[in-house]
Amino acid sequence: MIFRLFFLFVTMTACMTSGRSAAAESVKPLVVGMELAYPPFEMTDKVGKPSGVSVDLATSLAKSLGRPVVIENTSFDGLIPALKTGKVDLVISSMTATAERAKSIDFSDPYISTGLCLLLKKNSGAKTIADLDKAGAKIAVKKGTTGHIYATNHLKKAHILVLDKESAAVLEVSQGKVDAFIYDQMSTFQNWQRNKATTRAILEPFQQESWAIGIRKGNDDLKQRVNTFIREYRAKGGFEQLGDRYLKEMKGEFKQLGFRFFL
């Protein structure tokens, strides 16, 4: 009888402990890494609070998982190391899914289609990326981006200027110190709009790309849940609503220019 009571006590204790562990896991924050320096996708509002398309997306994703969200502001080139070492659970930072990055992390299904474009100094005669691969040409790229990777792998004659900040690269073009800046389509459009007097843009992507959510390798259950969320969020019009909330004017301008809107 004593043994039976002891066994029942141990069993009940184990069940209670397991229940508490499961409950604790269910409310464990979803830590999402992003660089809050890429408006309107990743940025801070007037009081310094994380804001933007990716922040809203991360918040909705965490809600679908039944977890609160924590945004971890991390430099872009530090995001993959942070994910691999467990400092963050996911990366949602306008990150292009590339074969090279997929060697060290997994990616969700794509949620945005975009591509690499060119912001050129005003008097540049270049019509394609090939026109810039010549001796004496100077091309700016942001460190760690696919523009940086493309330039390293494909531009063998031009001088590549690697910078930490998008704003610094734009300034180099605007002041005529470099011939072009390789960056994504949306940002190229925005930077051209802000600097029409000193720059021009080639907005037809010379390399098509897709953005996806970065996931630590081996975390297959989370990957499946993220992909389910993306499908359902798109079906419910979530991405369309994000475009209207943060990029409504740009959506109209892209339509007038004849370009497919990426979100």
C-alpha cells in the first residue's frame, strides 16, 4: 500500500512538472533578430520602439504560435551568427534566401519577391550591370548583402567599395564619388526619389531574389509552423494589408511605372 501511494505521488508530481514545463515553453518569448535600420521594413518609431513591416510580421507570427515577441536589434552581418548560436529564434530582416546562406541556416518559404537594381550617378551612361564592370568604375555595396555577394562574384574589373551603411553608399553615388550602388529594388526606388537631382535608377532587377525567414538548422517543427503561418497570412490578405499600411504610395508608383509590386 505504501509503495502504491509513493508511486502515485511520484507520477502526479511528474505530470505536474511536465505540465508546468509545457506551459512555460508555450509562453517563452519568440526572439526575432533584425537590423532596425531599413525603413519601412525594419525601423524604430519616434519613441524608439521597433516598427515596420517586419516587426508587424514578427508580431503576427508570434501570436499565431501563442508566444510573446522580443525584437533583437542586430547588425545585418551578425544576424546569422546570432541565429546559429541561439541568441535569436528567427531572423526576419529583409534577408534574401541564397544558396550560400542556406549552407548554415534554413529558410522558410519566400514571402517577398524582389531583385537587385542599380542606383547610378546622374550622368552615368550605364544601361546594364555589365556596363559597369570595367577598369576605373567604382561600385558601392552594403556589407553582407546580396549586392555585396554579387559584386564580389561577378564584377572582376570594377573597384568594389564595401560600406556598413546604406546611407553612406547613397551619399557616395549622390556626390558622384562612385558610379553605382547595388541594392534591392524597393530601396533603389526610394533612394532615387530622394535624390532625383543627382542620381538615376535602373529599376528592372538584373538578379531576381526572394526574402524569407531565417531558421536554425534542425528546428524542423518551427520551420513547418512558420511556413503554415506564411500561407495562412497571405490567404487572409495580411501581406496586402502591410503594403497598404507602410507602402501605399509606393504601390501606386510601381503600378504607374509598370513594375510588379513585391509585397
